[in-house]
Amino acid sequence: MPKSTPSTELATGVAIGAVSALLLSRAISSLSGGPSRSSAGTSNGRALLTSVLSDIEKRWGSSNTDGSKTDPTSLNSSCIKYRDPVVLKKELEAVASLAIQDEGMDTSSTADAEMYAMLRKFSEFSVNTSHPLFVNQLFGTLDRASMAADFMAAADNTSNYTYEAAPVYSMLEVEVLTALCAQVGWDYEKECDGMMLPGGSVSNVMGMHCARHNKFPDTLKKGNAAMGPKPMAFVAAEAHYSFLKCSGLLGLGRECVVKVECDSNGSMSVPHLRKALEKCKKEGGTPFFIGCTAGSTVRGTFDPFEAIAEVGKEYGCWVHVDGAWGGSAIMSSRQDMKDLMKGVSDCDSFTLNPHKMLGAPLQTTCFICKRKDFMLSVNSSKAGYLFDTRKANAHLDIGDKTFMCGRKVDAIKFWALWRYRGRKGLSDRVNSNVDNLKLFAEKIKAHPSFMLACEPWAFNLNFFFIPKRIRKLLSDANIPLDGSTYSIPDEISDEIDKVSVALKLAMQRAGKALVPYQPLSNQKAQCFRVVVAGEKDMNDEVTTAMMDLMLKYGDSM
């Protein structure tokens, strides 16, 4: 999305201020009347809440969008105040002890002021993930409209398992899942199921859990003993590590997960998938799950969903798409993004993390599957104390569809984001982030101190920083710096690797940037990975600042 206009920033800033005021009013009215001390010499938290909400409004409200040092989205702000752990603890405890004690602070009349000072200190030394040069994780600058909704939900403090406990939030969850299914090409009302889950890894667990029930329904009552011989799952070699954890959590064991070889671009190779499935069957195994990826963590690769879905049907496998990161391409109206997601509608389940590319607050995750009421058959325990069909509107209770009980009302964050920005706004955000990253890739290609580590995908850019001494080594080995050659001799790779590690640490210690180095399956040296997540404007000024920073700290390495 292009950088927010002043009117948009003002509107969302005003929303933050209004929400802060409303939360303060609600908090005060929920406490007993009287002065700010609930009894002589004690505190009840009102002044603390007032101070914290005021602080949030000052940082994120309409009065702070001018690029000042206190604007968390500005290059002029601090990315991180780095301290080693021992030093950090000393600085924090200079304000007050971190140790939990028998006697609470609220017996003191100064408790609110003391706690506020501590919370301010915690925030001061926390990473500013909305800083333009924070690209360390697959999330970043928050969307203010979604943030405001999150504040309100926190104050409401309910759990989204039954309509009676969360009437509005139950409806909103169905609303966003219906809209997401439509983006994929499914009809939620007629053919789908789904819910909000706490993160992409849990969604991958749910995907494999559904796949097991689909292939071996008797496991619900009889456990894994009811499964066929050697149940096997298949994922790309560059798939997320959570698939291995899924297999352990479900009692299948990590040996049941086959890592399928990828092609030169990092996508799952369909011929190698077929080969692995055939080998499994010949050895007496039972294939039941194929895990695809829409935007892998390091390279940002997309698997060929259409072809994999075809193979899945042929071998009787549930095909799940981990779109936690790159699944946001489904929100784009542009053809190049649609091409990346081609065939996802042919798969059985799909997960998306709006808290990544789209900018919702952590954590906001959707899981949907193309089986009506299937999740209920997989997970329901019919706990009578909670899920009673005699209760008003019990048919709207959604909590029994998961293996959890209490859930945060995460749907409001995605709903507010989508409703406020609209389909066009989210499409523009994805397209803008992709275009900005493409422009950055061109700058990397053109600069002699930088070298592409692999051909860029839409959402990820991987590159090496090449200081002067290593440029000479590459030149002597006749290796061009334009990224056209991805085969680097081991001895030079070792030197590049040392630079990647040292340069990241130098920028981190200086408090200037958090840029991760990552391993690539086709390279020995760790490379830098840059992504554009959330409402982050990775414009020419920002990319130039990042490159200048690397040159400043790295060229003499």
C-alpha cells in the first residue's frame, strides 16, 4: 500500500486517541467509585492505566505522524537500544526489582507511578518492530485501525467459544472466515469450515490433525493404533519446521515426515513428490498428508499448488497450504499474485497470518478447510457445561471445533483491518510491498558491494554484503557480482558467512537496524533476508539507508 495520506494517518491516529479515552472511561467505571486510591495508602491502578493509555496515544495517535524521534515508524526513531543480558537487567533493576515478591506494590500510594516507570523502561529497551529497518521477522509496522480494535478486545476480555460469552466476536469470526474463503474461491456457507487459531504453527498442526482424521477416522476414539501401516506425511525440503513438530505432537513421530526435494527455485518438485509417494507405497506405507507452502520463511518460495493437489487426489492425501507468510497474495487483485496462488482452491486446507504481510497485531491467524462442519467431527468433545444445545443461539457456538478451549477474540483485528482498508486497500498494500521489494532488488543488483544470493521471489529478497577484500576474491575467481552465478567456492563462502554474522551484530549493537542472516539450501554462506511486512513503506529513502548502514559498518570487514 502506498504510504498513508495525512488524512488517513489523522483518522487512524484519532481512532487510537478515541479508543484510549474510551478504554480509560471503561476501566474507571468498572472500578469502585472514589479517589484514585481505593483505600488509605493503597492504589487501584487507575492512574497507571491513565498514564499507559496516554503514552500509547502520544506514540501512535494523530499528534505523532511527523517523522519525529518519537514516531515509531520513522527512520529518526530508535530501532533497538541493545544491551547484553547482564547489563540490561542492571539497567531495568535501577528502576525497580524484577523479582516477584510476597507483598504486592498496591499497598503503596506510589505504586502506580512506580509501575508506570517500570513499564516505560520495558518499552524503552524493547525492539521497535515498526521501525523501517526492522526486517528481522515476518511481521512489522502495525496497522492502527487493527491496533485500535485489539485494544478494545483486550478491555472486553472475553473468550470466543460460545455465542453467549462473545456474541459480537462470534459473528465477526464467521464474517472474516466467510470473506477469506471467498478470496480463495470457496463458499464458507455451503462447503467450508474454519476458525481463528493462535499462530501459523498451530494451524499447521490443525491441518495435519484434520488429515489424520480424514484418512483414519477411527483414531478419534482408538488413537494412532487405529491407523494403517506407516502413516506418512510429505513436505518440501524448505517447508516450515513446524511440520516436524506436528508429527511429534500427534504421536506420529518425525520419521513419518518425508522432506521432498525442491527445484532450483526452492519450490517442491512434483516429480520428486511422486517418486517419494511411490517409494512410500512400495515399502508398505500409507500417505495421508501433503504440506505445501505459500511463501517459505527464507526464500519466500511458492509451491505449485495445482499440480500438487492433483497428486494429492491421486494418492488419497489431504493437501494443506501453509500460507502464513505468502498467503497474503490471495488478497491481491493483480494477476502476478493470482498466478502465485493458482490451484490453492483445489487444496483441502489453507492458513493465513494477517499479522504478517497485512499488518494486524500479533497474533492473528486464520485456518480454513473445504469440508463443511469437518472440524467439529475432528475435535468435538461435547462438553455439556459449556456447549449446551438448550442455550440461546447455541447453534452459533464455535469453540468446540478446536482442540483448545479459551481463545482470544482475534477475529476483530482482521475484521477491523479488512473493513477499514477494504479489499482494495489490502490488495494495494500487498502490491506496494511487492513492488518496493522488487525495486530494492534492482538496487542490490546494481551495487558492487551487494550480490543476490538467489533469484528473488515476490515477498523475500536474499543477498550477500560483499566488502572490498571479498570483491577481489570473487573477481579473481571470475564470479560476477550481478547475482547471475549462485555457485561460490567454499573458501569464499566461509568469508562471506563471517561478514554476514559480524555485520548483523554491528548494526544491532549500534541500535540502527535488525536485519537477519539466514541459511539457503543452495548456498554455504548465510545471506541477509529482507521482507516488507505490515504498513511498512520500504521506499527509496529506507532502502538507501539500509545499504548505507551496511557500507558504513561492513566495508572494512
